[in-house]
Amino acid sequence: MALAAVALTLLLSTTVWAYDGSPGIHEPGTGMTGDPMTQAGTHDGEHMFGDAAGHWYEGYAENMAQHGFMHGYTNGEFGGEDALTRAQFAAVLSRMLGVEPEAGAPFEDTMGNWAEGQIGAMEKLGIIHGHEDGTFGPHEPITRAQMATMMDRALEHLGRGLTEQERTELMAQVGMHLDDVAGHWAEGHIAHMYQQGITMGDDAGHFRPDEHTNRAQASAMLWRFFEGELQ
């Protein structure tokens, strides 16, 4: 889409963007180790996940599971309010991109981690980065800004990134809709994902970039990413 058209679309839009889900985020639960997304979901009548039935994210969760990107726990639940970790997100995004795991990862805290190969492959492609201290933080809950950044880098890997001029102009336009991303380290990535309709803000114009993302919210953003960019 030409940048002028993007700007015009944003300026003229009267759409009220809905927040990606409930603001209640659970910290990582006890008793859940490894990758809960490798467990198969079970069908409960017409619902794939009993705890998602009737919730705003039910369709997103089922679409992600049916495509083999995310799954539920062995008890048949999706765990929509459970926090999503950085390792889990790296694994899901690598599945969506069809990236083959590497033999390892260049981070001191991922050795032996169940997602080490996928983290290594995504780092090699420049899609994920570690912290300044050389760690990746695989068990840390991922933030909305980090998710937007990794998805935007995935588009860059696919040859659909923005030029610096395009990104700068888009940031100015998106800043008219989101009032808490200006000056944030991920501002440019958030702006691109917002313009693509993948990430959204709430009715008050907040994106909440540093808020942790739960599995329900992640399933929504990732499915929109798949539908809009990978199909």
C-alpha cells in the first residue's frame, strides 16, 4: 500500500479499535512447565476448548489449533488467561513461518530449553533478539511491544518491511490513534502492525506496549497476522 494511501486511511478512519482482550493478565502459573502448546486440544461437543467456549477469543484459539500453531493443555483447556512466554511465542511464530529448528541458540539461558532450536533459528533470521546481558529470557512473559516487534521483523525477513522514511511517516500517523507509544523503543514496529490491522488499541487510544500478553490475546494477534500476511 502506498504511504499516502496509508496516511489517508488512518486519518479518515472512524473505526473504534477494540482492545485485544481482557486486561486481566495472569503471571506464569505454577505447575506448567515446558511447552503447553504442544499438547493436543480435545473437543467438547462443538467446542474445541471447553474453557474458551463463548469467549471473545474462541474462534482465534480454534483456528490457531486447527492449523497446528497453538494447542491446548492435556486437560482439554486452552488457558486463555495464562501468560505466553518468549520461548512459546518464538516457537509459535517459527511454526507459522515454516522455519526449521537450528542445532542450538546463542543465548546462555536457552541451553537445553525445549524451544532452543526454534529460538536459534529465529535469531539467525534476525526475527528475535536477546537482552543486552546475552540472555534471551525464555520463561519471561512476552509483552505486546515484543510481539509486535517480532512479527514486524518476520515481515522484513519475508521482504515486506518498511523503508526508514515510510516507518517515520507512519509513526506520526499512528501516533494520532495511539497515545502511549511515542518514544517507545518499539514504536516503529507497533505502528506497522497497527496499520496492518494486526495489533490494536483500546477505546481510550492506549496500546499498553509493556503489558504482558496472555494466550487469548496472542492467539488473536497471531491469527490476524497469519490471515493478513502469511496466507
